[in-house]
Amino acid sequence: MGATDHKAADTAAPVVTRFAPSPTGFLHIGGARTALFNWLFARHHGGKFLLRIEDTDRARSTQPAIDAILEGMRWLGLDWDGEAVFQFARADRHAAVAHQLLAAGHAYKCYATPEELTALRESQRAAGKPMRYDGRWRDRPESDAPAGAPFVVRLKAPTTGSVTIPDRVQGDVTVNNAELDDFVLLRSDGTPTYMLAVVVDDHDMGVTHVIRGDDHLNNAFRQLALIRAMDAVVGGWPDPVYAHIPLIHGSDGAKLSKRHGALGVEAYRDELGILPEALGNYLLRLGWGHGDDEIISREQAVEWFDLAGVGKSPSRFDQKKLENLNGLYIRGADDARLAELTAARLGVDEAGRTTIETAMPVLKLRAANLNELADGARFLFAVRPLPIDEDARPLLEGGNTEVLAALHTALDALPHWDTEALETAVRGVAETRGIKLGAAAQPLRAALTGRRTSPGIYDVLALLGRQESLARIADQMAVTADR
């Protein structure tokens, strides 16, 4: 029976999407994009976005990972409707569905031993055949099994015909039922498998649209067989609408890995200094587009997002492009907010935060991330005498010492300490000594910040103020005199 023959979710019903991560690690970049697409689709259609934590792998599921996923979602602004559902807590419900299918003849007990199944796989591998269960207990009476023998419960999947999924991203995808097998619903210890739990949870949560990575496309055909079996038994189990999104690749086209930047969301926040709105915008553009628009606000994304804009080809993650985009968001961000984030990175007090906020219009002009903002602000809190970077030392040696002395004299004589007067004074020294402006500005920068790079030199002077600026220059003149 094809998908078009079977009733799908009512298109007039409210849209319900879900994000269902496994808490065996942090919220990685691919999962964050999946969550974003589900969130946007639900918000665009005025529906619900649900969160389910698939914690059935008890050995690998951890509370820190759960906390990191929830925190990462909140940081990205992806709020979910209602309480998060924890899959493990619903194990009894999953098992009950399997027993319903068993009682109705849509599932059966399989007593094949692990040794038998291993031998089956090895013979199939040797013959070059696909490795799948051969249905040996499908029509066999339970009386054939030894008394008390362990068993699994398998779905009695259709063996003839084909199924077509009208995928909203991939288009129509057809698989012959003969290619599928009777997969396990309950393990020999009675616990439900992932395949069963996902289907039952999606149904019970009222999920209408399953939007996920295309590595789950093959699973969809197995899950549909289960959905349709339950619909035949009890009714009211419609097909969901499927949309399988191409995976994210690295900038070189290879499968995304840590070397490409496949980090947890918290690493982009804490280690790389990325703003959540920048990461959200970048993830949105990984596989979805709206004309030539690159900078897309969350409000615009909700208004514009639909599955028709999702491409079929894998998108490529480029960390440099993310940083460039982040720089644009930093330049447009509120100075007080940036000052608070920067102060936290530098560990300064409220007075320090105020100082950073005053300097922020200058600091954010050059920064691509919060780390660069913090690094650029360090000169404001440097303790005299300043430590001088190794590559900045030559700027304070040789003929530059005389330039520095001339600059100290000219700056000390200024009646007003503002950027216009400061620029006039520095240019005057350069012209008087017959040198380029940079030859005067660079030793001055080194004396004031201890570095070769900084915000604009007149801004540095203005931010430090007359007393601190002249004292830092005098410190370096004294070092030179002692040599």
C-alpha cells in the first residue's frame, strides 16, 4: 500500500513538531539546526513545538548532557511548549502497544537465538546478500520453542508491494516492502526498542510533522509499517508528514567532524564567543534560503520559514563565515549587553563593566567574537608598568624612543583631551619629525597597550584619559633611560 493510499495527518489540524535528542552528549550543531527548523515550522504555522529527551540508553544517558541540551536550547531561544517528555519513563506504554500488536496478530514472538542470528548474518554476508532477519518465526507456532526459552517480539511487516513517502524535502521516495524485515519491538528482557518508542511517543504527543536528518529516512519506512499496523488494530494512527533534511558537511565536503567545527552549542558560546542570534542565523542558512537574504532576524525567520525553502543537497559548515556573521551581529548589538558578556570573560567588577560599556562603541568595530572583544578591552585594566608583548618590544627601541618622548611632550601640553585634539598632536609630531603617521602611532600604541594592535590610537588615548596615558608613556621612557 502506498503512502497516497493511506490517510495522513489531517492537514487542517494544528501543526505539532518535535525535537528528540539523545542525552549521550551535548547539543551538537546538527541537532541544533534540526531543533531550529522544527521550532520555526511550528511557530510559522501557529502550532506547537515539543521536546522529547530520548534517554532509553541508560548506560550513556547522563544528567549533565540533559542539562546541556536544555541550556543550549534556551540559549538559542528555542522555547518548547509544555514540559519536556522523557522517553524512558514511558517504557510501560511502549510495551503495551507491542502487546496490542501481538494480540492482534500484527506481531509475533521470535525465539531465534543470538547464535542463530549471527550464523544467518554471516551466511548472508558470504552470499553478498543484504543482512536482515529472514522471518523464521513469523508463521511458526510458539509450541516449537523450548519451554521457558527467551524471545523478542517482532513486527509482522508487509512483505509485498511498496511504500511511497511523499517527503516534503526529498520528494517521493519509494521502497519495496521486500527490502524491509520484521524488526524487533521488544527485546528479550521486555524493554522496548528505539523504533517502537519513537513511533508511540510521536503518536501520543500528537506530532503531525516529523522533521529530522535524512539519515533517518530508512527508519521512516519501518516506522510507517508500525504506524499502519496500529491504525489497523485500533484506528486513529495517521501517517505523519515527513521531511528529511540533508546532513551538514564540513567546508571540504566531508562528513562534519570536530575538525570542521562540529562542537557542542556550549562551545560556540563559551569557547568561541559566538552570540546566539548569530549562530541561529547561520544555522538557518545551512540548507534553507530566502532569496539572497543573509542577515535574517528571528522574527523574519518565523514569517518566512517553510519546508519548500529547504534544499536537497548537504550544506557546508564554514567557521570563518560564522565568525564573519557574528562580527556583524556584534557591531549591531546593544553596548550594555556586550559589556556584561565581556566583563564576565575578563572577571572585572561593576566599575570595570561600566568602563567596558564606555569603550564598547570602539571595541566592537574590530571584533568577530566575544573573545576578541575581551582581548581588545584588556588594555583598559592593565596594571603599570605594562607588560610588553615580545613582538611589540622593537616598537619601543632605537629611534622610536625619541618619538615617544616627543609625543609625551606634545600630549602633555594639550589643554583639551579629546580625540580631535589628540589626533592633531600626534600628526604634529609626525610632521615635525618628518615621519609617517604610522611611525608615530605604533610606538605610542605599544607604550599604551603593550601590543602591536589595538583599537584606534586616539580612541585608546581618550579612553585611558590624560593621567593614565601620560603615565604609561613615561613608564616606557624611563625603561629606555635605564638601558
